[in-house]
Amino acid sequence: MPGVLLRMSDVSKSFGATRALGGVSLEARGGEVLALIGENGAGKSTLMKILSGAIAPDGGQMELAGLPYAPSGPQAARRAGVAMIYQELNLAPHLSAVENVMLGEELSNFGVVRIGAQRQRVRQALELLGRHDLPIDIPVGDLSVADQQVVEIVRALAIEAKVIVFDEPTSSLTQHDVECLFRVIEKLKRSGIAIIYISHFLEEVRRIADRYTVLRDGSAAGSGELAGVSESQIIALMVGRSVDELFPSVAHTPGEVILSLDALTGPVAPRDVSFELRRGEILGVAGLVGAGRTELLRCLLALDPVRSGTVRVAGTIPRATPRARIRAGLGLVSEDRKGEGLAQRESIADNVTYSRLGPYSRLGWLNLRRRRTAVQHWMNQLSVKARSPEQQVEHLSGGNQQKVALARVLHQDADVLLLDEPTRGIDVGTKAEIYRLMAALAAEGKAIIFVSSYFSELLSVCDRVAVMARGRVREIRPADQWTSSSILSCALGVEPAL
Amino acid sequence: MASNNLQPALPLAQRGGDLLRNVLGPFLALVFVVGVFTIADNLQTDGGRFATLKNAQNVLVQSATVAVAALGMTMIIISAGIDLSAGTTMALCATVLAWFLRENYSPAVSVAAALGTGCLAGFCNGTLISRLRVVPFIVTLGTMTIYLGLAKIIGNNTMVRPFPAQVPEWMRELLSPRVQHEWMLFAPGVWLVLLLAIIVSAVLRYTVFGRHVFAIGSNESTARLCGINVWVTRIAVYTIAGFFVGVAGLFQFSRLTVGDPTSGTGKELPIIAAVVIGGGSLSGGRGSILGTLTGALIMQVISSGCTALRQPNPIQEIIIGSIIIAAVTVDQIRQRRQTA
């Protein structure tokens, strides 16, 4: 059994009144890959920030290779041998691979950089990873994302890292690059380094990792050997309830057609998209990043220009402006709450009512008290936790912000709800509430288009699921005729590889 | 419904917090500045000229021009815009007014022409920004020079000077430091600024339009997502701001009784400074009319106080410059603490 290289025991951290971590313990062993699994907001990133020295824990101990470990900052953590490889790579794009790897650790004689020795060191590391083909003298900005990631890994090796943390490393890689990355990780394992691998792709985790630790709501929900654990057991650990509890079943039956698209085409995506949506129906839209799912919704609301094709809402064709589309009964919840979804500095009341101030205005003047009462009603309906409707949105948690965004489309009484990743970055409890709300809305006769990257929620919540790739809808089927892997292979445009 | 009866207690406290943050900060700064100069003035052997009604009348009259233009600038800055042409537009309006008076048009027509010119200039700014999708800074940097050129054409490259008989009495008295009637306390122009300020303040808070202005400045994408007609709103904001610049032009003419095409150059800066000292954020979504008025007053109080203390002009300028930086720094620290 390999020795424990990193031990975190009872680590806790609070931000103000919010407890991000409440006593988490984990062990990473040399020559093994530990998968750190958890929903967004479970505390993964906080835990890794503590490990990398970016923030200090409130309590608990850490041990690295048998010695107490309490880094004073990211630089100290690197010196001690903990390297992080983030989703967004931290390379200087104009410098070469060698310069990037040795940045801040340059080998020199009296201030003169020993170029030869540095190249030697980088070459050795690449050899170890089986990537001696990687050009080391051209600016790394000219390399592919996958090769840049390798440069990051070499940088970790150059500081003789004992522990390397990969944070969602495959999110921007192609299938082929993922295979290469996995081979590199295998090599790292063999050299005795402890690897912590963060991902929410369970299939991927099962391939690469030896053991797992699941985080939920800031505590370790479980850990152990991956062999012999089923996927649904891990999901149950992640969400803290059985899958049936998470996805409520509210009966809803499709009614008449409310929205129909005919060859809708936008600037880049969507391309030539046609389908019909009925009242009381939830249509899921799956696809990889860049497949054109968000663009489809934006085109429907005319936020992006419509190149050709028609959108018919309840039989009429509204003009291609957001205002006209909203009047016609469409409502969009943006995937980007900060940048687009909500005016962060304005109050809940403002954010809920921007799209429909009519009921509270006479000749342009607002009756703020009437509006307050109405907003309070929606806040109660969705159980938004806030002091008052006057509170600024930016001080709310992600889940509560999402509820405010949902309250807006409910307040404007949209018939067709366009929800773009509505469950991203929010806690499990709120997710369950949102699923229940969607089902209830469908039962009331609303139609919903639900864009999501989580296949499991699409399959459990939707009546039909459309899979998009390169701006086109490749296929629409009833949800029970899809599986996670058939969605994935359809989205990739290939037959299943594994 | 029982819970609704309990609710108002909290929001009131919350609203009090907003008030404290947005208005009381600049207001305390004003009180502080007045206090410092009063004490310093009284320590002088021949002091006692600063904290007098006469000086207060003077300060208000002198700050009225900047203050009225800053009302519109506040709306522009809340909508995440900027208007660098405010100074030259003001001079353009004053020149137009002088030209109409000199050509023997009635005062009413002349004033209407001046205000109309301001609105038109603002409308052009707003339209160019919305339709060309060029940032406000650049568009108004361009129109700043264009309006200066137009004013010079109207003035035939020199000042437009109507005969004294052509300038009605009320226009002269508009911003006269000496009040005609004791009961008025301050010049009529000062009261006009106050009236307009109350109106703009109410419009920003209690109208659909006002909410839309904040929405656009706070997050334009959200505004679009909610179906707010961003470009119509933006053109309206600049047009209304142009109206206030027109009033500022009227004020300027009333003080100089000539239309000087070049008199507005550089005047946009104190106007913008008033908004910023008053808590307006150049990234949009924040600003208040009360803050802006306070900001305009702070600058004038400093300059009047320095005069009372016989400090030369350069000292005033250094102090005002420092106040601008300090105001924004304090505001940012306060905001950071809030978000943390």
C-alpha cells in the first residue's frame, strides 16, 4: 500500500455567516488518483483554495509527506510541493514552454539565465510524460489547449511537486486530447506523485481514479475505493437523497402547440432548427459547449439577430425584438446570472419587475407600494431568502439569485419559459425546488425549453430531449428513449467510443 | 397577509441604509468642508466673511450653472454613459440665445431656441451612441468639438453681444447675487435648480423611465433580456440632459450677458466632477441627484473658502482635485466592504 502523502483533517472554513466547509478530512496517497466529487457549491473549490494556500482555513490540520503543512500563500504551497492545474490555464501566452515552466524558478549564474540547463530540465520532464514531441521554444499561445495543459503539468514536475491537483481538466478538451491526458496522468501515477482529480463527469472519474471522496454541503459525504461502487450510489452521495426524491414526478400532459420553429437560423447558430413545443411539455436541449444551445434560446427571444426562419408563438409571428417576443409570451432565464441575467446592484423588486412594470404604473409613474406587495408574493411563492424586496441582488446566494431570475419570467406570466442552465452553480436543495417548480408549471400548461449540461437531470425532468451539435438539432426523441451515453455520442457525432 | 404587516419595518431600515450610503456621505463631506472653512476664517484677524448669508447667496448663485447641467449628467452617468460635450453645448446654447435676442426675437422665443438647441445636441449624442454603437466617451469627444465649431459659426467667430435693452430684466436677475425681494432669500435661478432637481429625483425613483435608466446602467444585457428598449431610453436620457445643459446656457448668458462660443470649453469637467463627488459611478447604475447637488456645492464652497482665506487659485484647484480622488476612493472602499 502506498504511503499517504497528503492528509487534511477536519478542515473548516466560513465566509461571514456562510459555512463553506465544516470539518472535511481526506487522504491522498502517492501513486494514486483520488477523485474529488461534488456538486457545484459543495465546497470543492474552497477546499482546493485552502490546499493551494490561496485562503487560510479556520480550523483543522494538514500534513504533507508527514510534515505539518500550513502554506502562507500560493507561492509557499508550490515551494512545499503542491501544484494546481486549473481549468483556465495560467500561462504567459507570449513566452515559450521553457520560459513558462521556469518562470520564477529560473536557473542562473550570477543573474544570467542558464538556458541550456533549463531546456535540459524541461526535456527530461517531457520525456517522463512521453511527450518529447512537444515544441518547447515557440510561444505557448500557439500551442493547442491540450499541449498548454501539458506545459502546466511540466511546470508542476519542475518544482518537484508531491501532489498535483487537476481541476476539471477535461472540460475544454476533445475526446482525443482526453485520452492523451489520461496517459500522462498514468505516467505521473507511476512516478509516485499523489493526484487529486476534480470532475463531475462520473464516467471519466471511474476510468482514471482509484479512490473517491464525495463532498456535499461542505462536508465529506463518503469516501472509499471506486471499484465496486455503482454510479447511482455516488450520485446519491452527491445529492444526499435518493434519485427519486430529487426528481419529483408531477403528471403533466402536453396540450396544443404553443411554439413552433421553422428553419430558424441565427448568425452562427442555430442553423436550420425546426420543432414544435406544446403546452405542458418540457423539452430538454443537450449538447456540448459550443453546440449552439444558448444561441438557440437567444435567437428565440431575438437577443441575437435572426437570419432566417420563423418563430410562431400561439399562432402568430411576433416581430424580432426582445420586447415583442416577451409580449408574445416568451421569457428567458440566462445562463450567465452575473453578466446578463440580473442587474446585480439593483433590488430584487427591480429585477423581478423589469420585464413587466405595466401593472404598477399610471402614465409612467410607479406605485412602489403595490409593486412591493406583488414582489413579496413571488418571493414567498419561490421561497427566496432575503430581508426584503428592496435588498440588492448581489448579496444573495446563487440559488436565491436564480429564484429571482425565475420569479421574473413567472411575474411576466410567460407561456414559454426558456431556461438556460437554470441549475448551474446552485445547491442541491434549490435544484430539487427548481425541478418541482418546472413540473408544476408544466402541469399548469406552461411550455418549457430546458437547456442543461447535466444529462441525468434532462433525462429525469423532460418529456422530450433534443440533442444539438454544431448549431443543428441532430435528433429529438422522447426522454425514455435516450441514455446518458446515447446523448453523449449523438452530441459528439460519433458512435460510442468506450 | 399577517406577515405583510410586519414587513415594512425592515425595508425602512434598509432604505435608511441606502440613504446613508448614497447621500449622507457627500453631505457629511459638505458639512465638514463648510465647518473647516468657517473655523479657519474666524481664526483670521479680519475674518468673518465666509459664514455669512451674503456669501451663501454667492456660493449658490455661482454653483447653479454647474449644478443644473449636472442634473442631466447624473442621469447620463447612471445609465453608464458620459457627456464630454456638455461644456461646449452650454456655450452653444448661450450663443444661440444671444443671437436670437440680438436679432430682436422675443425673449420667450429666444429661450425656447436655446433650450431646443440643447435638446437637439443631446438627441444627436444619444442617437450617434445608440445607432453607431460607439462608446459615449468617443462620440461626445467628437461632438464636443463639433458643437464648439457650430457655436463659432453662429457667433461669426466672436462673441454675440445683444444690446442691453434687448436683454429682459428677469434674465439679468436670474442669477444675480443680490436678491430683488428680501423674501426670496436666494436668486430665482437657484430656486429653479431646486425645483428641477426635485423633479428629476422623482422621475428617477418613481417612474418606469427612471427604473429603465438604472437598469441600462447597471447591466445593459439584463435590460435587453427584459425587453427594455435600450436605445430609445438612451436617446431620451441624452435629450433630457441636453435640456438641462440648455438651462445652464441660459444661466451662463444671464451672468455674462454675452454669448461667448468658447466660454464652455473645459466646463464639462466640473459638471462630471459634481456627479462623481456626489457618489455617481462611471461604470453606471449609481448616482443620486442630492449627491450631485452636494458635489457641485462642495466645489464652490472650497473655492469661495479659499478666496476668504486669501489662498490663490492654484491652491483651490489642488484641493478640488484631491477631493475628487478622495471621494471616489472612499466610495470604493465602502463598496468593497459591503460586498465582502
